[in-house]
Amino acid sequence: MQLICLQPFRMEKISHSIDNGITWTDVSNGLSSDPIQCITINGANIYAGTNGGGIFKSINNGNTWFGINNGLNSTVINDIAVSGTTLFAASSNGNVGMYKSTNNGGSWTIANNGMTAQNIQQIAISGNNIFAAAYNNGGIYLSTDNGNSWTPKK
């Protein structure tokens, strides 16, 4: 079993274990020094969202990372979620709120149609329902069409 975690008190570092957590190895080569907000795994790809450095991707169990920020106008990423072959990235900077990628993060497009809040904090997916939570009383949004449009669900 392989495990990946953020290093406590050093949110800009990621560790990897291949022995059920008995030993850990730092696998942060290529990450920015910005705090890591979230980690998402989709198949062999690992994604890390940061508070200022955008999104990073690893294709080799975290041994090396590279930025995948093409199309992002915000580098503050609060959450990343996967629905089928689509990635979603929640942001609270840049007046956008939500991005999506249909090519494993190769490029990102704005996906906030119907959202009035632009400070999305978290994403949750249940079947075909994608939920986005905004902070500062921004409410909850629901998409049933893979992030093409959002409906407030306060």
C-alpha cells in the first residue's frame, strides 16, 4: 500500500510511504514553497493545489512535480476534485471561483456559469452531482452537467 501525506507543520512538503506508514520519504521535488492546500489522486496522476503557486502534478508517485497552470488566472487553489475524466479546481482569488480541465490538467477553463460567489473553498462529488461550497456566506452550488452550469442551493 502506498500513502501520501502533507508533512505536519511544513505544509509546503509532501511525504510518501510504501510500507503502510512505517517510514516516510520527502517527495516535494519541483513543488513551489507555497503552502499546499489539497492533494487529489486520479489513477497514476497526483495533483497538489497550493496557496499561491497554482496546481502541480506528479506522474511518478510524487518523486517529481511540475506546474500545470495553463489557463489559470488564480494561483490560490483551495481544492481539487475529479469527476470521471474531468478535474475541478476551487479558487478564492482572481474573481473566478471554479476551473475545470478535461485533459488531466494540461489546460484549464473557467467553469463558474451561474455562480455569484467567486470564493470557492471546497468541492464534493456524488454520482453526477458536483457540489461547490463558497465561504463568507457564499452558499452551496450544484452542477448536474459536469460543471457547465451551477445552481445556488443555499
